[in-house]
Amino acid sequence: MILKKLAIEILNIATETGADFAEIYLEEDSHATISVDNGKVETIHDVLSYGAGIRLFNGLQSVYGYTNDLTSKGLKKLARDLAVSFSETRKIEVKTIKKVRQKKKNQPKIPYESYPREKIVEMLKEASKVMKNYDESVVRTTANFAYSNKKVEIYNTDGRHLTDYRSRGIASLLAVAAKEGKIETFRTAKGAQKEMEYFIKETDLNLEAKQVAASAVTMLSAKDCPSGKMPVVIGNGFGGVIFHEACGHSLEATSVSKGLSVFSGKKGERIASSIVSAVDDGTIEGAWGSGNIDDEGNKTRRNLLIKDGILNSYLIDDFNSRRMNEKSNGASRRQSYRFEPTSRMSNTFILPGKSTPEEIIASTRYGIYAKNMGGGSVTPATGEFNFAVNEAYLIKDGKIIHPVRGATLIGSGKEVLLHVDMVGNDLRREQGTCGSKSGYIPADVGQPTIRISEITVGGTGGKVKNG
Amino acid sequence: MVKYSKFFKRAKEENFEALELIVKKTDRFSFSFFNNEIDSYKMSNSFVISARGIYNGKMGTAESEKLDKNTVDYLINRIKENALLLDSEDKTFIFEGSKSYKKKNVFNKKLAIATAEEKVKAIKKLDRAVRSSSELIKDVSTQYNEETQDYTILNSYGLKLRSKTNYAHVYTSATAVDQKNETKAAFIHRFISDIADLDEKRYAQEIAEKTIAQFGSAPCASGRYRCVFSPEATGSLLAAWLSNISAEQVQKKSSLLADKLQQKVCSNKITVTEEPLRKNPFFRYFDDEGVAAYNKVLI
């Protein structure tokens, strides 16, 4: 997007007052959303996002700015404005910059924008029809497809120049069922960095549509969930959102480096039950959260976070690596040029164990099966969380008895990991959008079916009757 | 200087029934302290132009952050292509404009003219006050975010409305550790229109109390209780429930308040008002379709 000669000039302007590192991040993103609401194409919205961010480090201080003005004048002005933050003498000077080439993965051969939109509309209308026809209590359906084609260019004072092309698509479905004054809303999404054909032919969107409508309808007749401490079986796939929110964020250098995480200084220590191992893997070909390089231009990696219950690694970006005295590990991400990058998750999941999901249910005398997780909140410094369960069932004598509504899981990331006593062999990853300091980014969450031996369940169905 | 007339001229040539443009120019300035040392400093300027137009009886939309000789073509062509694929039966129109508007000047000159150094100094003092408010406070992080936005809406009926606003947001998180090595965390935040509005003593006392009050807490047994809600908690509870009041949800029958107009929906002690004309950092005398803002009673 800009010439090497101009990049060198900008980096040298940025570092003339003492910054020991500078970086230019340029981005052009063409993205679109197609929305089918109650079977009708209601909106199609195209956006052209365009801008650059310049970042300076001086020891443990970082300075960041962005602009849409990508002219030589606009970028030099931004570099000058940022350099005013420091008042020392020049420490570094860039003389040459070398293009760093990397393998180009995760790129569809036919860009999403070249694919006929009529075919996408057809796919969404069919899924809407499946949801609507599932049951007469389904009162509203929405089916959306969104894609993004992002070109990225990075220059930095280490003399590196990198370019990357990132192309992502996501189909999302929502079904609302209503009956006798009760309303249940369910969502699902399938995202990837793959050809459009993947969504049309390989992903069974109609099956997803049927399942999302079924969940909404089932929960209309659910009884109130009992409350108290009990075993909870958390379903595979999106059940991993608890691990993501209550444990994953606490392993990011953003909080770890400042001692603000419950897992700060715990490397090499037991933080989970010995049957728990977990990874953050940004290298999975075509996966929603993967990347060729991270947003600092470092190669993405498969980072083993927890091995057999022992904390093995944090997620570290270049800036926080200074505070931690550890090398960064390809985990720096941002929503767009408007955000300074920092350590974030990519595709994060608990690795599969040995039990079948059927064995896990069968060995539970009394408890809750949390099939579908909802939203929640976490306090990062303490790891305490509170999560709603959208679709839950009561387990009695090893069998799923009936659906229960209003279940809430209350605990702390630290304790919940230590109380995992069964891990299934049915690992599944699902696609979500993770929000944190550097904006909203695509990320996979996942896990096999797991059982927590004891956790507090909130509900309005009275105190737990243990057996 | 952008010539918006080019967009309207081109829309007319392409047989658009109407066109609306929203132009937002935003400047942001922020910095953060961690344990009383500046660890981050940010500034930015950005631009976005959003367009929606009626073509072939349907409403197409597009937006761009890139402003060059191709922007008119990009927006007009995208709107046309998108409109041709829509099949919603809802009647579409672009609002021509209200008869009158209740303008107010909410731009905070004091905030705009205060220097970056003055703001940094004030926040450092505030951050220090939080740190020294209790021996149990271990880590403190304070962020200052300031935004100035110039917002203009224009349409092909000749409507042109502009609003310039600015505000600052101060956010502090603190962690405290007690003698038993138990950690508790809390945060507070304020929207301000002048750095002189910050009462650091009161601010520091509030976050210290909020953090330390959590020590010695015990789990609450499940059951039915009489509950007293603070104004903040009441706001959160109402905000979640009031999502049901949006016309989008009501019209599409996915709201618990659908078909409930003039019926009892909650205790008669509850009255909820929507007051966009209240003078605060979020005031704008028109909404995003150019309709004059007015206060209203919802419940």
C-alpha cells in the first residue's frame, strides 16, 4: 500500500525522539453482510475499511496512533505527532528494509466478493425455511452471511516488511420460538477461511438450522433449574466458552505481564486437573481464528498452554514480552488498524480425553448437562465467573431426564479447571467473536464434553435434591 | 474539502429515488497509567461516509473509510447492486426532515483547549489518590479516553444537520490483597466534560470502598429474597429488559412487549423515560435518520 522508501522515512521520523522500536501497520478491508430476516432479503451492506496505525516503543512505554489519511503527508504527520511523546536522542535508525516471505495459506482461490451473491441468498433462504418449518412456535428467523477480504502490510524498525491477505466468511443463524408468554432465542454460526463452496456444499447449514430451531422449541417447555452445588457435564464445542473466558483470557500476557491475572507467575505449576491439556493453535489450515502471521508480523504457532494440568505457556505479544522477559509466540492480534495489537487467543481448546460422552452422562448420578452455553461475565483479576446456560438438561441416575431453564454456572477459572474429573473424546471447535483490549476478533472456542465434579448452579427450581 | 453534491448528482443520474449521507469525523486521544507510570499513549483521526439510497423501490446501503476519486462510484454502485437483490416487502423511505429542531451547544470548550500535559497531570494525580486510598490496594490502572466527533447528515431533499460533540471518559480498575492473600478487584468510571470535574478524593474513596467491601464475603444461599437494587444495578436490569422495546423486535414478534401497548407490563411504581434532549456528552438534536429528537415516556 506504501512504498518501502516512504516507510523508511516514516519509521525514522517516528524514532527521532528516542523510541527504540517503531512499526507501521496498513490495512484495506472490503467486507459485506447479507441478511435474510423471516425469509426475506432485508439488508446487504458493503463496507470499505481503510487506514494505518503507527506504534512506537520506548522501554515499557508504548505510543499508538491511527489515521485514514494514507498519503505521505498524512502518515508523516502522524509519525511526528506520536514522536512528540518522547524527548530523548535518537537510539535507532532504519537504513534498509527486507521483504519477509511466508507460505500463503488460508486464502480462497475465488474471493468471496467474486462469488455470485444470488447463490449466497439462496443458501440463506433455504436455512431460514428449515428453521421456520420446524415448528409453528418459531416466530422469527434470521440467516446472515458475512465476509471480509483484508489486505495487510507491516513495516518495522527491525528491517522487516510483510504482506498478508486474510479472507474469512461466516454464516450465522438465529431462531426465536414463542409460546404462552415465553420466548426462547438460539443462535449458531459456522465460520472459516475457506472457499464459498465450503459453506454451500461441505457445511450442512440446513442441519444447523434444524438444530437451532429444535433447541429454541425444546426450551419453551423446560422446567425451572434446581440450584446448589452439583456435578455439571458441559457439552462439546461452544461449551469451551467457559475455558476461553475464565481461563484463556487470564493466560494472555496483557494481564499476566502486570501481575493482574490469577495465573501470573504460575508457569510450571498445577492449575488444572491432570486430565486437562489445552492449546491455542493459530496454525490450523482454514480455521476461523488462524493466521499466516500475527498482527506484529510474527509466524502464528500452536502454543501448548496446559499440559496434563500443568501451566506450560502464556500467550505473548512483542510489547508485553519486554515486561515478562520471555519471547513472544505469534499471539498478537487486533480487530483493525484502529486498535493497538496485544496478546489474544486464536483457536483455543481443551484437548480430547478418553471417555465417550455417553460414558460421562451414564456415570453421573445427579447433575446438569449444559448443552448450549449463553453469555456471562468474568473478573480477570480473580477469575470469578457467572455464565448462563441456554440449553440445559437434568441428569438423574445416569440418564438425561428433561430440559431445565434459567441455569447459571457460578465459579472461578482457577477452581473449575481443578475440578474437571472426566474429559470426552468428542472434541469440537465452534466459531465466535472475542472482545477484549484490541477489539473484536474471530476466534474458535472448543472442547470435548467434560464433567466438573462440583460447581455452583443457580436456578429458580428450588434447592438441589441430591438423588 | 469534500463536495457532497457529487454524490447527489450521481444518484440522480442513476435514477435513485432518494439518497442520504452520514459523514463522521472523529478525533481520539487517550492514555493510561499502570501503577502511576504512563504505559500507553494514543491519538487518532478518522473519517467514514455511510450512504443509503432508494433504488428500484429498495434501500441499498454501503460505507467507506477511503475518500478518493473512486468513492462516489464505489458507494453508488454498491447501493444499486445491493438494492436489486433485496426482497423485503417493508415500505422504504428516506426521512425528508423535521419541521423544527431543538438545538443545544454541548461542545465542551474547556475540554478542547486543555493541553495534553494538563490532562496527563490530572489523571496522574487521580491515579495516585486511588493508590494511596488504602494499604490493601495493590495495583491500579487508570485510562483516559477523549473523543471529539463532527457528525453531519445530508439527504437529497436538501436536509443538512450537523452536530459537534466532545467528551472524556475516565476508567480505573484496582486490585486489593488482604492479609489472607485473597485478591479482590473492582472498577469505576466517569464521563466528564471538563477535567476540573474530577473530584479525586471522592473517586479514590469510592473505588477503594468498592474493592475492599468484597473481602470477607460469603456465598449467598439460593432462595427467594427481598432485594434492594442500587441505581446502577437497576439500570443494568432495566437495560436488559428494555431491549424488548425496540420497534425491530416488536414488529417481528420477537419481543416480550409485542402487542402490549397501553397494557400493564410492570409494577405501577416504575416509569421509564427516554430523554435524548438531556444535556450530556451524548446529546444530539437529531437521530440517525434526521428526525428531531424529543423526550418521551416509554412506560
